[in-house]
Amino acid sequence: MSPISRRHLFLTAAAAVLPRFAGGANPIVRSARPEDLEMPLDGFLEFLTPVDQFFVRSHVYAPHVELSEWNLKVDGIVNQPLTLGMADLKKLPRVEIVSVLECAGNGRSFYEPHMAGAQWKFGAVGNGRWAGVRLRDVLQKAGVKDGAKEILFDGADVPLGKMPDFQRTITLEKCMHPDTLLVYELNGQPLTQAHGFPLRVMAPGWAGDSWVKWLTHIEVLDHEFDGFWMKTAYRHPAKPVAPGTAVDPKDMIPVSDLNVKSVIASPDGWAAPGKVKVQGTAWSNTSPVAKVEVSTDGGQSWKNARLSGAKTKYGWRLWSYHWQAAPGDYKLIARATNEAGISQPLSQEWNPSGYLWNVAQPCAVTISNQRVTAPAERMPETAQPAGYKAACMACHDEGMMRQQRLTQAQWDRELNKMTGWGATMSPEQRAAILDYLAAQFHP
């Protein structure tokens, strides 16, 4: 019952405080099947995200690809269709670029009203050193004909049930940019299966939906692609809409550029009195981060943080601020600004699918000599209705449902989507499953 789409932003910083993770070495499992893994807060203290902590977003099961049998086909409106193996690609000039990769839905769980989808908090993002070849070099080798508008990318992944095949297009202009790559390495090692082995698209400054994994086919088009993942999914309103507004996909535009954003990684809700190091990470799109400001009084006053680490065009910056903290309860806020002069908003710009959340992050912190940990919240378990496992868990585990906080009407729409993608259930089973989901996984 994974989401089809997601979109733009929420929260009044002076009125609400986001929940925090305690952090840890292991990724946070949002869904085990297909695999959705979130980086813990500890990852925001590193310049390069370790591969084993790098987030994973998968609409489908990761395909097993044998490199000896793999090749990349390039066709469409080109002068010379190509079939390239990895050895052929590696004859082209090798390029390394440090870049953030962020899921378009990162931060979706913070939007109000709530919407369906993978309930990412902070960590559907990572900063890596990517290596590969320029997409432009491959396209020039094929010879792009006049009239080309978009480049269509497809991978070795296989849709679940009747789900549409995950295919995305990128504008010709972005594809011909020298920093848009076809990458085969992350942090000096071959891509893992989960991260797109043997080849994926790298579209720096753009959201992860354009970074197609397990790449096998590139097609040059002279028209706009009308596939589901471009015309219906991964779209957001071109202008602000009131929270809760339903927007027709045709009235929205595809997700592309990321927003400027920052995360407070430490402290994680508590610190002892005295000198406290407030620290984290900030990133942007194609305009690098220029500054990060920190407020320790809920946004009434701001101080510049210190930026550290390498400055790159697309990578994130580490930042820190030393705060002399007296006992009490505080609301810290971090706010980044990029070189284009764009700063994070203090309130959400809501959109129907929860994409591109970048509200300046509030963080509740207690300064005390004794740490108090809130007990974990548990939902009561009720018996699963007949047909639930067969209909709802044939393609994925219950983790996807457990993370949702949906109303009955929202679950009803999710069931419609699920049955449209191949799940089968009788009318009686559907009614019982709807009641179960609405009671078990509610707001």
C-alpha cells in the first residue's frame, strides 16, 4: 500500500516542535519489503554519508543484475543507437562529484493535514562522492537529433502487480549539463544493489525521483512523456494551495529542484547545563548554502552558525554553534540560506503528496542535569480480518501500513489504488479491511 505521489511543506515554528529520533548506527526501517531505509540523525554529523547508512527508497524489489549480462541501450531520436557495456562506459572520461541525494518525500511525516506515503522524518537524504561518466558524453556519442525535448530513463526493476513501470524523464537541458552523470560508484566503491547497481542517473540539485536506479535504457524523446510517474506521480502545485486542498495532477508540475534545508543533529532533546554544541547539516539545490542561523529562543533572535568542511556546489555543509545553556526548556531552530538568497520558511507550504518539506527545523531541548526519556507509544493490536494478508501484504510487509496515520477516507483511497494495482478482495473483505486499517493506523 505504498504511496503513489508526494509534494511541498508545513509547520508554524513558533507553535509546534518536531519529534526527534534518538539516533543510532543502524538505518531506520520504514519498510522492509520493498526496502525503505532512513538514515539516523548521527549521519548528519558526517560530511560523507557511509554507504551502510545511506537511505534507500524503493517502489519495488531491488533486481538482481549480473554485470556480465548487463548493458545500456541508448535509442530514440538519435543518429546512432548504442548498446554499451560497463567497459564501454568506462572508456569515457571519469568524473567525480560530491552531491546530496534526497528523496522528494523527505519530511512528509511533518505535514498537516497528514497524507499517505512513506513517512520519512529527517533522514531520507545522504551526501556522497559519486563517480561515473557525463550523460552528455553518452548522448553525444549517440548523436541527439534536432527536436529532442526529454530523455526517458528505465531500469531493470520489475513493477509489483499492475503497478506502472517506474520510468522518469529529465529535460534535455538538464541532461546535457556537464554535472549530470551516469554513476557506477558511491564513496569509492561500486554501487550496492539497493543503491542502483550497476548504474544509476545522478541529477545533482534535483530530487531523488530523477536519479533512476538499475539503469538499462535511455530513450531520447521529441515529446513530453505521459507515463504515470511523470503525469500523475511526483508532481506538486505550481503555486501555494490551502492545506487539505485536492489538486488535479494536470494542474501540477513535476518535482525537480530541491529546496534549501537544514537539520539539527545534536543535541537530540536533552543536554547538561553549560556549553552546548548545537550542530547539524545544511544543503540546497544548485545554489550552495551561504549561511546557517540558529535561534535558541523559538525564533525571536538569530545567531550565525559556523560552517565547516569542504564547500562543494551540490554537497551539504556541516555547521555548529556553541550555546551557553542554563537549565530550562528551549526551542532551538536552524535556518539555512543559499547563495541565491533563498531561506527556509518558518511555516509549511502544504501540498497534496508531501514533497520537498524544508521548514526551518524546531527542536525541543531540555537543559537539565538529569535526562528524562519519554516512554514509547504503542498502538493496541486487534485481530487482522480475513483476506488482509493476501490483499495487503502480497507485495510488501506491514511496515508500510504501520507508519501511516490516515483517516478512514484516506485509507479508502489507498484501497482503491491497491486494488487498481492488482490486489484482490471481496466487497465484504474490503469493508472489513478498511475498518481494520482505519482503527489500527489512524491519525
